[in-house]
Amino acid sequence: MRIFDTHVQEIKYKVLTELSRQTWKGNDAFSVFNDIANEIVKKGEPTMSCCIYKDRAIVAERIRIALGGNKDDSNVIQVIDIACDECPEAGHVVTDLCRGCVAHRCVDSCRLDAITIDNEQKAHIDKSKCVECGKCAKACPYNAIANIKRPCEKACKVNAIHMAGDGVATIDEEKCIACGACVYQCPFGATLDISSITDIIKTIMASDNNEKYKVYAIVAPAIAGQFRYARQGQIISAIKELGFYGVEEVAFGADIVAYKEARELREKGFLTSSCCPAFVKYIKIKFPTLAEDISENLSPMAETGKFIKERDPNAKVVFIGPCTAKKSEVKDERVHKYVDYVMTFEELQAMIDSKDIDVTGLPDTELDSATYYGRVFARSGGITEAVAEAVKEQGAEDFKFDPLSCAGIDKCKSALSRAAKGVLPNNFIEGMVCEEGCIGGAACINHGMADRKEIDNYGKRASNTEMKTVVEKALNR
């Protein structure tokens, strides 16, 4: 059964799996670079690039990023230069579909004289004159003029990726919000999120079976749409098999966050959600005047970690979810004191397979500490539903809750632009950078519309019906 969406994800998974396997054995990763590369790129098999040597060199770079990446680059999304195919420069180009017609509508549509016709009546675009307005493409009756865009640049809605002088993709850290869209969309896998997978394994091993300190996994509710080869309860059991002392659901923290945000909203009158770190960073970069309107509450991840560490100060907490931006969030001192590491669903699959765990043969371990509302945080509209319920449970019927749910940068930008101008009628913005919310996260194992339904079903299985009860339990435990 195919687990991942793309072959690029599978390559990433193979590297992480072999690296994890060596780490469990106690081997130093730097000493087994060649062994891992040779295991993944075997002699005699078809190559992915020009030769086996370049393939292995690329694998070596993947290992380096899996070990934390370039230490001189603080960004969690980094580029493997030799893996970048140096895609053609973006912009409008005339394709072979040009029929050399006599109408020359492309020429007539261009007011800058950027299009010329050669001796064979074929059109050509002069890039020194072209402003990429696209009028020629619209005018061509054969659709022979295409607007070519590099996949990474097309995926990056904040324009943080550009082509360097040598044609290799470069990330502008000041613009990057670490959403990971470029990681998922690059066909060559040249953009990658750094990993803490070896540090997590070493932390588990050093705990001496959780005797010296306890290692907890906190799992994002988006897990409900992942790992379709097994039951969700079996995946939770597999996490415990890896050596984690306990597993908590981040939906529990989401309930607490929604309850707190409802109160904060009523006090301030206008608020933007703070659950999505990429959304928070986007506001701070693009709409700094709205930074003071970002909820002051911790994210569900940090809130869950806080709950654990306030009761067990020596505990180590590892977040598991679909988000690359969480790897940036965990660097924040306000968050890092509650969450030690972030691991993605992709990395979890690699870690499970590195120990040869037969997931489908495990019994179910059920988590049941959250409400429906905390669990549906994973999909767009979920935060809004949760805050609306919290307002209701707090008995604030006289408060008019007027939310706007935004999933995807384009929708977020539109809402924030209106808010910055003071023309947005709503008093709460739910912002999620990934399409469909967390279930569309870059580090999901698979992406699809079915995920939304699975999240709702997961929410309906919660035995807790009121967030107020969950919050009280959190305060009293």
C-alpha cells in the first residue's frame, strides 16, 4: 500500500529511516554517511540524476539537513543546492504550439513591442521589454504562450524564494514563514525542513526507559487523517513502542486555548488567532500594525506541553504533527520551555519503521482528554467553532461573536488587509496558512479532502462535551 503522496516524500522517508536506524544502534551519524547513502542509492539501480555519485551526494546533503541543517542558516527550511534543477526562469514563453498564424494577435496585444515574428512566422518574446502582463497569452487563440513559474516560487505565496545568479533557489529568511509549501511542491526535493529526529531518539535512549526522566509525545489532532494503513489507536500504541512514557492529545490544549481566546476577545473587542505559527509570523512581517491584535495565548502545542511540565518539570516533550512552521515556533523561548522538540508525521513514520514495528499487529490505545471542539482545530473553521462554543459556555450571550475563517495565504491576506485599513466588519480572524488548515500541512503523509471528514468523525468520538470541564480538569490535576 502506498503511504506517501509523492516519490520525493519517499526519498526523504528513506533517509530519515536509515538515519534513525543507525542512531538507535548508537552509531554516530557522521561516521555512517556513506553507509546510509549506499543503502539508499544502490549500485546498478536507475539513477535520479546524472549519475550514482551525484545521487549519493544529494543523499549526503539530505542527511546533513536531517541532522539540523546548515548551522549558519537559522531558517528551518533550507535548500540543497546540488539537488536544485535550476528550473527555467519564470515568465511568459512561446511554446511549440505556436502555429505561425497570420493574425498575430499576440503582437497586436503587446503595447511594449516585446513580441516579434521570425521568418517562419513564429512568435518570440523579448524579455528585456516584457513586463509579464499576460495580455499576449490571453490573446493567443492556440494558448501557445504559457506563463512558466518555478514550482517552489509558485508554491511560496509570500515571495520568499527567488533564483540566485547561478539559477539555484534561495530563501529569504526575512520573508519566509516556514509554512513548508515549497518543501512539498518542489519536484526534485531540493527544499527541506530541518529535523531533530536523531536528537529525539537520543533523548529517549538517554532516559533509561523513562527512569531518569519521562519523555512524552503530544500528538496534533490532524493525525486523524493520516496513517491510513492502520487504526489511529494502533499508531498511538506504536508511538509508545518507540519508548515514549506517555502520549497526550494536543486537542486538549486546543480546548484550553479556545476558552482563553474567547475571554481575551471579549476583553479586547478584536482578535486574530495565534494557533498557526506561520500565520502569526505572516502578520508580524506583512501587517506589523496588527501584531498587537494577535492573541497573547500560547498555541495548543505549547499549552499541552505546559500542562505536562507544570506537573513534571523534568519531563521532555515532543510534539508530533503535520507542520514545519512548528519547528520555528519551538525556538521561541516562550514555547521552548514547554516543548523540547518538534517531529512531523513524515518523521514519525520513519522512526516507526526504523524499529521495524508491526503497527497493524498492535492493540489500540485511545486518547480521550479533549472535546469535539479541540479536535476540529485541525481543519479550517475549527477554531471558529471552538471559540463560538467557549463564548456560549462562558454565558456571554450579550457578546456578538462575528468571526471570519481564513485558510490559505490569499484569504488571510485579504482579511488582514481589510483589518489593517479598519474596514473589516468581523471581530475575530481565524488564520491558517495551509489550505484546509492543519490537515493540509506540508509534512502530512497524505493530503486530501477526505481528511476533513475524518477530523469531524474524530471529534465526534470525544466523550467530553464541554470545554469548561476540560479546562477545570487542567487546573485541578
